[in-house]
Amino acid sequence: MDLATKNSLSLIFDEKFEDTRKYVCDAPGCGKTFVKNNFLEFHIRTHTNERPFHCSFPGCSLSYTRSWHLRRHVINAHQPKPEVVAKFECQESGCSRVYQSKDALRKHHAEIHGSNGRLAGPRYQCSVCHLSFSKHNKLKVHASLHSGEMPFKCSVEGCGREYRIHSKLKAHEKSHLGYACESCDNQRFPTWSALRKHSAETHSAKRCPKCDKTFKQNALLMAHMETHSDNRLAFVCPFPECEKSYFEMKNLRAHQKAAHENVRFTCTECQKEFCSKQTLRRHGRKCMNKTYERKAPKTGDLRKTRVDKGKPRRRAAVFLSAVDSKDIDHPEE
């Protein structure tokens, strides 16, 4: 019901019972009117906070403003819940199974008694414990508990993975096929998580409309967009004779600690001091690893072939002066 309909019904109700609203609330600033005296009594209790209906059960001190609130409380809190009685019994001879719903009884008939309604008996029976199952796959899963063998094996050559449940095998076989990206041509990923990561980084990335840079989060894109603004706010260092300014407050605070407050971060291994935590972390990766040794440069056939091997290269002077190299190497006579 929309607001206009509610307002129209309220006006109709007020006009109909305008002459019958004889009972007025005398609380200061209220003035509400009611058709019946008991409605007025219910309303007055909202001002006086009176709760005349008390729960009589031992150990319960709750009270209510209306009698039917108390009755509802007694039914929900103190009266025992009626137990759910199984109503649907199997009518087949020799079967005494009872179920609480028609769907459960119908499933029992389809699996045990068959479609013709007669007692078909167990179709797949375990040779060890004689339990019966309606499907052969269920028997295979159950038999693995006795033998310890996994009944479902991967058919891909060289894999050898085994599973006790067929659905686990089907999920594993998808890892051999891979998960295809719908936006890319012939690109597959070994896991679903890898596909989602690819989609988030490649297809769902936030792109800057001015410089085409991409960002994973919208907040990072908004922060980057401020670098293109002509009226960007800058934070100037408040120390005298310092003209440094930064576009982010965190960079200004780092500058104040390093340049003016002489805050240093000391390495616990070699006791060297650094101006920032980032520099200390970069130093710590080498300092903490005592066995770190620089690899020997590769020589001879071990070296990679240069990308520009065999291609003519321009001299720096030629590039900067915009003069043709032919004119320098072979000047005209």
C-alpha cells in the first residue's frame, strides 16, 4: 500500500469516527482521542509505564501492559512445545517406516519399493555389513570404508589422484581442463581462484580516463585522479626556512620526522640508521640473510643474446642534435 492510499484511508477513518471519539487523553501535551475507553486505558499506560499484567510462573518477573501480551508470553516461554508427530507411514506390507513429510515418504517409495509399489528389497547390498543402497555409486562409497581404497580415480595419464566421492573427482577433472576466461581468447587457468584474480586485475580494473593507468580499487583511482587536478591541495612544511610541500599528509609527516625531528630507524643486526621504515625493510632483506652472496656474472654461451644484436644503434649526440648520422659518418666533400 502506497503513502497516498494510507493517507486517504486515514482521512476517511477520522471523518467516520470524528463524532465518536469521546475519550481524550489528559496527559500534558498529548490530547489524543479514542473511540473506546479501553483504548484510552492502553494509551495512558504509555505515559505512566504501568504494567498491570504480571506473569505468575515462579522465577519469572515479566509484566505487560495488555492481557494478550501476557498470554502470548506464557505460550512461548512456559508452555511446552508440542512434539512433531510423524504422520506419514509406509503402507507396504513388511515395511514399518514412518516419515514426517510426503516428500520423504515418496522418496522412500521410489528408492526401496520401486515404481510398482511392491517391496523390491535391497538392490545393491554390501557384502561385509549387509547394508543396502538404492544406487551403485552409494555402495562404492560405502565399500571404501571397509577396504580403505578410493573407488574413483582420475583418468588423466600421469595424475593418479583418487577420491572417495564422485563429485570430488568431477571437480578435480576440471582442473585438467582449466577454467576459461570468457573475455579472453584461448586463455585458461588451473583454478577458479586464479580465474577470478585474472578477471579482477584485467577486466574489472579501474582505469584512469586521462592516463589509462589501472587500479584494483576505486579508492586508489580517486586518489590518483587528484594528481590530474589543477587545484590540487598541497601540504606545506610548517618549519621555518623549509619550503618543502607534499600532496599527501603522510608524506609531510614522514618528511618532518626525518628532516626536522631527526627520527631514525636502526637495524638490529648492523646498527645502521635509516630515515624511513621502507628503507630499513629494503636493507633488512639483505642484512638479515647472512648467506646472501651475489651471483657471478654469466659469460660466454651462458649469457643471453642481446635483443638489439645486429641492429644499427644511434649515437647519443646524433639523437640529441637531430642530425642525420650519414652526415656525420660520411660528410659531403
